[in-house]
Amino acid sequence: MVAATEVERKYEVPVDFAVPDLAGVAGVAGLADAPEHRLDATYYDTPQLALIRHRMTLRRRTGGHDSGWHLKMPAGATDARTEWQEPLAPQVPESLAAQVREVCGGEPLAPVVRIRTRRVERPLRDGGGAVLALLADDDVTSQTLTGPPVVQHWRELELELVDGTRAVLDEVEAVLCAAGARPARTTSKLAHALGDRYPSGGVLDTYLDAQREAIRRTEPGVRAGDPDAVHDMRVAVRRLRSTLRTFRPVLDRERTEPVRAELRWLAGLLGPVRDGDVLGQRLAAAVAAEPPELTVGPVAARIRERLAAATARARRELTAALDGERYAALVAALGGITAGSPAPGRLRALTRKALRRADRRLGAAGSDAALHEARKAYKRARYAVEVLGPLAGAPARRLAKRLTALQDVLGANQDAIVAEDLLRDYGMLAYLDGENAFSYGLLHARQRAAAQQQLAELPRARRRAGKRRVRDWLG
């Protein structure tokens, strides 16, 4: 079984849409030859569409370069999904059926929709020939296989990231939208095919589902000590805590408030593990950057030893917690949280409120601690904007990008302050152990300077995130 994470965006286009010239956009040197594929996919689900309700899709597809069985699951971000693949076979492969068995609740899997696609796929290459992204131009015909048959025909574009960054998607999207494309109102071809039968729980439920799935997906890696898995689970926990806080007025607080408290507990276990990994890399680079004559004593070894010991203790505590009943109860409780379909206007109003709160915190910040609180407030506002992404498309992504840049400046300042405090403590320990503490003091001063340098970049980042044209779509 092969797994990969895909990041893609979909666009509605008229039947006579002309794909614009993308040469020069986001480093694209030009469009390569556009091969045509004939894809024939049959989607499987339960009679109650249990997979779709959990933002999963299972299909058997022939044609193209990846014929076989595909199971797609949320991967945290709204435009990212993890895809599991198995070779073609007459029946659903057991490896994929096992992953969805709990979701199906004992109901059988059967064909629900057939979708045939004529695809013209254009690789977007940079000057060196690397494929930054793939632009698929799809002519689609669908037919439902349960109930009265419904046949539909439409055209859409898919923009999938390959070796580029999300900035490539943002810039190409801007050109496509200027030419007449618009972000798709449905999340997938299957959603389009099912129409009113598609059980959309609203963008808030979709976002919550994605974070719950990210926790489930990353748990094996966290247990194995994978730093990336720890980071991804921590981000998913943060997103859940933040979303349950920002959108409290449209949620059942009797359910969500206890869950928020437990998510805080889990975050407190993940934090020391992740922070130890990040601090280790930061301080190792800081020591390596100093001239040898200014590194007095076994500074790098002592930092590495002390951080490794602290991180190992934190990792053992985290693993023990994942094996405990408290974590199991939290995961079960997360599955019982639903938001229904709050009005988009209500969600926008709550997002505006979160953004104003962050602006006020930053405006009143007069200390490092206050700047840190402002950073967390902007992070909550960004997550709220992400929730609205499927409704607002490019404007939401643009604001989220500006807020990310702002919080990154505040975050770099905070990282330097944390490193500064740790170096002070390690310098005192070195002194008490009879070692020379000179280099710790020097490194401490370097981190203080780094923090001040980040603050010099704050006004520009704040101004860009606060521009009216970037926020107007919120109302």
C-alpha cells in the first residue's frame, strides 16, 4: 500500500474557458506538452454515505498514470489530503477496507457514483525542468448508481502541487481567476455528482473533521518518535482548541468546553517534545556560527546533552499518556462534536471578532509576554479564516497568508526569547559545574539581538495584514 499527501485546488470554469499563458508566473518557465487521459472511476460508500460524512472517498479508477484503488482522507489543511493507493482488483482491498471499517459501522461498501473524465494534464515546469505543479483540465460526466440515476456534465480545473510551494498555487490561482475561473463550490467531483444528496455538514464541521483525522493519522508517528508527526499532531490540537474557542457561540459548550480543557492537557504534553527538537536545532546552529576562539568549553555537547535528557523525559510522558484512558476518552469525545451548518454570515462575524481581538492585543502589547499573547491571538484568527476557506476561496487564503507572515515575525521573536532564557539557565549550570560560562553569555546576547531584529520587521507585517482590501471580504 502506497500513501502520499496531495495538495490541490479545484476551479469551476465555463465550457469555452481558455487556459491563460502561465509562463513567468511563480517561476513557471512554460507549459509542457499536454497529454490526454481517459479516466473511469467508480466511487464506493455505505448506503448512508458514511465515508463522505467523514470527508473520505474510496474509488476504483482506470486510466491515467495511477490506475488502482484510492482512499483519500483529510490531512489537516483544507487543501491537503492523504491518499492511500492499492493496485487494481475486483473487490475493495482489505488494507483499505480496514482503514474505514470503524467509520462504516458494519454497513457494506457498494458503488454509489461513476465518474468518467477526459483529462488534459499540463505540467508547470520551472527553468530547470522541475514540475512545480500540475494543471488538469477536466471534462467530466457523472452518473449516480443508487436511486433514480442522475447524469451530469461539467468542466473543471484541478491545480495540484508537485515540487513547488503553496505560493505557486496562490500566484497561478490569481491568474486563472483573472481569466474567468473561480474556486469550486464543491470539494470534489463526487460532491458535484451527488448534488443535494451530498451530506455536507458545513465548513466548520469539515474543518473539525480534518483536525480529528490529523490526530488519528499522526498518532503512530508520534509513538515512534517522528518529529514531523509530533509537529503535525500539535498543530491539529492547536487548530481544534482555537476553533472550539472562536466559534463557541455556535457550538454546544457543554460538550466543547470539557474537550477544550483536555486538548490543552494534550498540547502541554506535545509542546515540550516539539520545543526540545526545535531548540536543539536552533542552538546547534547558533554555536556552529560562532568563531572557534569564542566557543569556550564543551558548549555544544552540554546543550545537546541537557536538551536531549529533557526531551526524552517529555517523550516518555507523552507516550505514556497516549496509552492511557484519558487520551482514549478525549479521542472519543472529539468524535461527538458537531456544529451542524451555521450561517456563513455568523461564521464571518465570529472571525472578524477574533481578528479585532488580535489587533487590540498587539496594539496594547508592551512586553515580550504580551507580544506572545498577541501572536497566539493572530494564530486563532488565522485558523478561523482557514475555516472559511471553502466559502471564500482566494480572499481567505490571501488573508491567511498575511496573518501567517505576521505571526511568523512574532513567533521568531518568541523563539529567540525562549532560547535566550534557556542559555541563561545553562550558563548558570555551567558556572556551578566549574565550567567557563563566557560562551553562554555571548550566545544569550546573540539571541537578544535576534529578537530585536524580528521586532524591526513587525510594522511592515502588521501593515500588510491589516490592509482593508485584504479583509473586506469578511464584511
